[in-house]
Amino acid sequence: MSYYPFKDVKLLQDQINMAKMEVDRASKTTQELIKNIEVARKQANEEKAAGLILEEQLTKKQKEIEIEKEEAKRDLAAAEPVLVQAAEALEELRKNKSKIDELKAYANPSDAVKKVLQCVMELRPMPSADPSGGWSAARAMMGDVRFLQHLLNYKRDEIKAKWIRNVQKIMKGSKALNNVKAMKSKSSAAAAMLQWVLAIVKYYEVALTVEPKKKKVAKMEHEAYNGRTQLNQTKEKIWKLEEDVNNMTVELKQAQEKLEVLTAKQQKMAANLLAAEQLIAGLANNKLRWQDSKAHYLERQRLLVGDCLVAAAFLSYAGAFTFQFRKQMIYDDFFHHLNGLKVPMSEDFSVANLLVSAVEKSKWRSEGLPPDELSIQNGILTTRSKRFPLCIDPQMQASAWIKHREKSIDPKTLQIGTFHDDGFMKKLESAVQYGYAFIFDNVGEELDPIINPILEKQVRVGLSVG
């Protein structure tokens, strides 16, 4: 199968370039959002500052309006007692309507009485009042059943300056028209009407001083209304700006998270690309070595047939012999015989090198096994053979190594005994049942036949049914 790593590197480079473009776009979007948020926040802060100033101005203006209103109310209240007295006199007159009938019956009353009625008509208390009609018009006015009601409900705020000037002209220089008590001697009804005229004139004079204040208050209230409208618009604008800032802040967070993901992805891809380039460079340098190694391993594979055959013969037959006999049997007899049969095998064949690695040899050495070739062969026979090893061990080297080796696996499971121990068979059965290692020490020339089934591996472990 052909493999072209350079194509994968080129593809990875293209992916990195695309990822970089995405990172650049995301970074640009993030920067634009940050800039827009700064602009919106600045605008919102400016609007807030303007709103606070406007709100302070409106609060100050409202206090001024209240002061002006209070002054106007106080000035108008000064005329209120006169109006109340006039209303009380008219109420009294309405209760004694005969007084009006009596006055109306005069064909030609005194000049002072006529002037009082003329003043009443000049103030236009009712549509039928005609100042140009003289006493006859005054009698007709008093003949209206709603005359007194019109006086009581007189619209004081609709008085015209011309009417007041006419009244003041009539009253000018007349003591009788400025003295209600003196008028009562002539006519109580005329006196009540005179009191009403004087009250209206007084109210008008007060109203003249109050009117500028009322206009000022009206103007200030209009300005305050416009200010409140502007303030509400400013608050609404601030709310919208803050909402925009919040929305853009959420977008900014999402954009930053996306930028972080894209940046991490790009960095990971760049790291992968660097590693790939380094790997390819390293692979290119090792190409010749790998080709040589491949040829070597193919040759080793071809030679394994003979090597494995000799190794199998060693495991099967060589265990009971001395080192010299093993050497002659394996390296002289078996080796030359297979060469004569043209069975492929290694020229430098070694049982120790084929059946055990250098790492395992080193481990055996650390466990107490001597490093000579005989000891290595015995270690191979002990660990690789399918039969249980019987070691002739006068120096106790094999015993020490096996015990150290098994204890390093699990010190609690190693079982050691002799054929002279009481109940050794129960310990042996337990070791077989649970898979524990068992060592017989001090074995004589003959073995107790009771362990033959175990030596021949004729053992079954199962549950008994009673």
C-alpha cells in the first residue's frame, strides 16, 4: 500500500490557513464589538449626565413653580373675604327677595342707587344686562328670576378691563358708592349689590397683580412639561443604549469564546503540522536504516525455522544433562545435522539469546540468578518448560532465585514445604486450587508417588456435590 505523508502535510497546511482566516474574521468581529460597546457606553454616560442635569433643573423649576403658585394663591386669598361678604349679602338678599321687588318698583330712585345698578350692568353679570339702557334696563335685569344666581356665579376670571374702567369712572368722586352702610339707608338691596360690585372690583385689582404670576407659572409649567418630555426621551434613549450595550456584551462574550476555540484549534493544528514535519524529516533520515532492518528481519524470519526447532529440542531433551553435554548436543549434533538437511538457521544461534531477552536476563540477575550461560539455560528450563523443574542445587542458588522471584510476584501466595511435613498434602491441594506457587525443599532421590497426578498435570478443580 502506497502512502504519501507529504499530501497529508499539505492538506493540514491548507486547513491551518483556513483556520487562520476564521481566527482573523472572529478577531475583527470581536474588535468591532468592543469598539461599538465603548461608543455606546460613552454615549449612554453622556446621556445620563445630561439627564441628571436636566432632572436637577426640573426639580429646581418645580420648586420655583410651587413658590409662584403659593404667592398667587396668597394674593388671591386676600380678596376672598370681600367676595365672601358680598356672597353672604347676596344670599341674604335672595332670602328677602321683596327688597329687590321694592327697589325694582321705584320709578325714579336716587342717583346713588341708579349708579349702583349702572355699575352692576357695566360688569355684565348676564347677557340681558344693557349698560346703555339706564334705569329701565336695570329694572328689566332685576326682573330676571336668575338675576341673583348670575351674581353669585359671576365668572370673575372673564372680567374685561373696559368694564372695570367704566365702573371706576362711575364710582370716582362718589362717597356714597364707597360706603355700603350709607347705601343701606337708601336701599338694602342696592347696598348688597354695591358690596358685590366693590368685591368684584377688589378681586380684579388683586387679579391684575396675580395675572403676571399666573402667566409666569403657566410658562414655567409649560417649560417643565417640555423638560419632562425631554427627560423621558433621554431616559428612553439611555435605556435603549444600555440594552444595546447588554446585547453587544453578550455577543462579545460569544465572539470571544468562539475566538478562543478557533485560536486553540489553529494552535493545535500548527503544533500537529510542526510535529508532522519533524516526523517526516526524521522518517526520511531513517529510510535507509529501515530498509536494512526490514531485510534483516526478513532474513531472521527465514532462519526461525531451524532456530525454533533446535530451541524446542533444548526444552524437551537437554534439561537433565550437564552443561558440556548440552553444548555438544545442541551446537554440534543438532546444529550440524540440520545444516546437512539444509534447514535454514542462524550461524550465530544461541539458546539464551533466542528464548530470553536481555531485559529478562537483567531482571533474573537482580533476583539472584548468576549471569553465566549455564544458569541462564537453567532459568529458561525453569520458566519456559511445560514440566515442573527438579533442581539439583548444592549451592542453593536456584532455590534462592526461585523463592525471590515468586515472592516478588506475591509474597503471601508462595508455599514452601517438604515431604516430611505433617499435612503437606493439604497445603499442596490448596496451592493447586488457588493457583499458588509451591516449592518442595530437600527432595531425596525418590519422590512420594502421591504427587504423581500433579506432576503429570492430571488435576481437575471443581465443586463437589453431596
